[in-house]
Amino acid sequence: MRIASWNVNSIRARVDRVVAFLERHDVDVLAIQETKCRDDQLPLLAFEAAGYEVAHVGFNQWNGVAIASRVGLEDVQPGFDGMPLWGDSQAAEARAMSALCAGVRVWSLYVPNGRGLEDPHMVYKLAWLEQLAACSAGWLTADPQAQIALMGDWNIAPQDDDVWSMDYYRDKSHVSEPERAAFRAVLDAGYSDVVRPHAPGPGTYTYWDYTQLAFPKKRGMRIDFCLASAALAARVGGAFIDREERKGKGASDHAPVVIDLTAG
């Protein structure tokens, strides 16, 4: 089975590219982030025509997560227990959802950006990650053999070689020690980065800003990951980042991350 994750930066603007990607790489399950639409605005017909079911959580033109599957889409769960709220109205954002796909609990996660080290959004980001780590540990306590994929845009570069220049990013979000510690806490809960062994750095990125010719200058960040439980990690036979999807007209600023699973 082949599973993938992609921050598409507006599904309505890029649905044709997304469906073409699914077909070209023969992907069974895709975790999608930053759909930027409400549930009723999701372009379902294109996915259905390609043979995929889709579950989606989106409340407005911001955030939004989805899972597209052609191997089953069961027990869909929007959000995780105790997921922190945001804003003056203290509302839940569309940043997490999961579904059972052919025995694998696939999560599509769009971790809050943080914006700046002193920004209230950073407090929200760290609280969000802390609760995710707690829940992730609890899922494995309940079932140590659970096959879980925590996939998505983590908005964290956990190692120095995950950014093109630490001097450039120093004192900025995404590379601070509190953010990296929050990422490590999820790993310590019983998960592992299953892409890095197959796509090592330095110079391996999943995101390039649209400005300042960041992509052709190779000024990127690795911030999109699949963290897998031990039972799922044992099935990973390969993985890659499709850098080609960052090229051309209408590209997202993120590249997809693709993982191959052996039969389980």
C-alpha cells in the first residue's frame, strides 16, 4: 500500500494536480492539509471519478484537512481529544482528522504555524503539540500494536539540516528549541520518522517559499513528515519526497511525502 501526505495550499485551486499526482504515483491514501475550503466547497467529483472516497474537515477559507482513500475510509474522527482552541471565540480549527484505511489509522495534521517566538499563536502551537503527544502516547498504551501514521505539515524543522540556513532562521519560528522539543515528545511517545532514512539530508526539503526565488535557489525547509507507530514503521519499505510537484504553474509551496508499506 502507498500512502502520502501533501499540504496543497488550496484544494480548489489544485485539484487537477492532486488527482494527477494520485494517478501518476498510484497512491492509495492521501492525507491533505490546508484545503482552504468549507466541507460543501470540496471538489468531490474529481476524486470520486478517480476512485477515491474523501473525508474532510473545513470551516472557512483557512486551514482544512482531508483524507482521500481508495482502500476504505472508516471510523472518521475530526480532531483529537482535548485539541486546544484558538481565537477570541475559542473555537476549534480544522487542523486534524483521522480515518481507518485498510487497517492503518491515518492522521492528516496541520500543526499551527506559531508565527513568531513571542506571538500568542506560538503558545497555541506548543499546547496543540503537547496534547497531540499525550493523545498519541495514549493510543499506543491502549493498543501497542496499533498501526498509526501521523502525517502532515508539522511547521517544525526538527534538525539543523532541515533548513537551508540556520543563520537565516535563527530566532525565528519553526526551529526554536521549544518547538523541536514538542516534536521530540511525539517521537518519544512511540513514533518514528519513517521518511528520513530513505530521503536523508542535508538539502532535502518539503517546503519552499514563493518569494525571493527560494525554490530555484534551493532555500527550503523540511517540515512535512510521517511519524509512524512501531507496528507501522516495521512495514515501511521505502519513502520519497516528490520535489517535482513543487515545479510548474500552479504548484503548491509544499511537496508531497510518499511512503510505501509492505503487506501487513
